[in-house]
Amino acid sequence: MMNLGPDYPELLADMATHVFKCLKDSGVPEPLAAEIAMKAAERVRQNFGGQVVYVSLGRSHEALKRWEELWAKFTGDNQPQLAREYGCTEVHIYRVLRRMREAKRRARQ
């Protein structure tokens, strides 16, 4: 486990703890995970210390991931099934599919 001490900034300690847990969950040995987590927290402190930093909730990123998943499941005629699966209306499914079709077309050009 990591020992950051009582004077270490709370937000950075939380960040280091999350990085540490992610690394451990990925199979990184505990001493190495602790070292990397501390280096990450220190890098954030050195680069952003004293600044007011906004951390986005990432809703647009989550929506795009969901749209990509929906697009992959689309078979050409399963809009009602997708609407039930994703808990939205068929109209919304058609809108998402149209946007994804347009995005894929732009990506090919």
C-alpha cells in the first residue's frame, strides 16, 4: 500500500490511489504500482499545481462510445430492438444511425 503522509495534497493522494489500484488490477506488482502512481501524481502536481483545473465528466465521449456500440449492433432493420435495448425511442435510434452514417462517410472521404 502507499504511504503518502498527512501533508500530501488530498486530491493528488486520491489520484495516486486510483492509479495504484488500476495498476494493481492490471497485474502490476505492488511496489512498482506504488512507484508509478506517485510519479503520476507528482507529474500532475508539477504541471498543474496552483491552477484551477476543470475535469470534464466526459459525457460526449461516453455517448460516442455508446453510439459506436449501437452502430456495430445495427443490422439494417433492428431499430425497434435497439430502442428497447438502449432504453430510448426509435426516433432517437434513427437520429443516432443517421449521425453515425454521416460520420463514417466523412471519415472515408
